[in-house]
Amino acid sequence: MNNLRSALLSKQDLKYKSFHSKIVPDTKYEIIGVRLPEIRIIAKSLSSEDFYEFINREHFYYEEYLIHGLLLSKIKDEKEFYDRLNDYLPSIDNWAICDTVAASIRKSVKNKDVLYNNIEKWLKSEKAYTVRFGIVCLLNYFNNVKYHDNIINLISNIEFGEYYIDMAIAWLLSVMLITDYDKIKTLLENQTFPQFIHNKTIDKARDSFRIEKKKKNI
């Protein structure tokens, strides 16, 4: 898989590396500086044989860990997909890989009940980004009014206080507010969540283009 690493290095953008390193300060992996569209092209170019060779080997660069996560959606067998995903999640150490991979697994979500059961497990993890991955999956795949009571129950039992977990909860609540305004507004009025989550939810809601001005003013 030296060809893949060479392909990544050939697409290096030093200005983007500097920018991305600033917005992803928590990763311990070395960032090459390859933009996401280029990463997707490189990942898509891998054959089935190269794919398995790659995800079974040790990675070094940030982009390699990201490609690993993106490639998991190629796995057609549901059990293997979740086994591989659960093995992969502890390696995530930053919000960008977490959120990108969480949004990329849509084709692999054949049965929402199976995903939901995994999310319940992820939200109990001691790994902050495994918890965040579960929250972002709730946002991407369960943001429907019929699931909102279950979502509120799930996130109410998360241990708060970790920045990237709390920010993900605020993001989720602000998006739920768009389609379930009265329910989420009541949660805010009752100060249901810690002050940081409460304030960030309001900030994100006020920044949203999908919430009308009157509701923002409230």
C-alpha cells in the first residue's frame, strides 16, 4: 500500500495542512494536508484486494485513518461491517474524522434497529469520540420526530463535561429544534442540560438558516 501513501503525499497542500492542523488540534496523527475530495477519489480507486490489505495494516498518517473509516462502507455483509467499525472506532481521536465517517456509512445502514443498538453501546463508551460518533449518527440517521423522545432519553444519560461530546449534543439539539420546536424549546426553558450545552444549543439555533427569525428571537 505504499502506492496509496505516495498518492496522498503527491496531493499534499501545505496551506491546507496548516489550516486543517489548526481546526483539528487534538489529533495525535501526522496530517499530510490532503483535501477531502482528493481523499475520496483515492479511497474510491482502491480495488477490493487493496481495500482489505489497507484496512488490515497499521496506519501512520491522519489521512490514512480517515480513508480506513470511509472504506468501511464498502463492506456489504452487515455483521462484518459492524465488527470492523467497532474495531475502528477506538482509533478516532478527533472530531473531523469522527463526523466525516459517521456521515459516510449511510449505504451500510440496512437495518436501523441494528444501528440503534450499536449507538446505545457507543454512547456508554469511555472513548470520547466513540460517544460523539454515536451522537452524530443519531443526528444523521434518526433526526425524525418519531425518534426524538428516544434520542432525548439517550443523550440525557451521557456523562457530560467533555467538550467534543457536549458540542455534538448541542448540535443535535439545535437540529432537532428545526422539526420539533415546541419539545426542544421546553427542554431549554426547563434548563434540562448543563449550562454549556444549553448555551451552545441556543447559539447554533440562532445561527441556523432553517429556523425562522421569530423563533430565533424567542
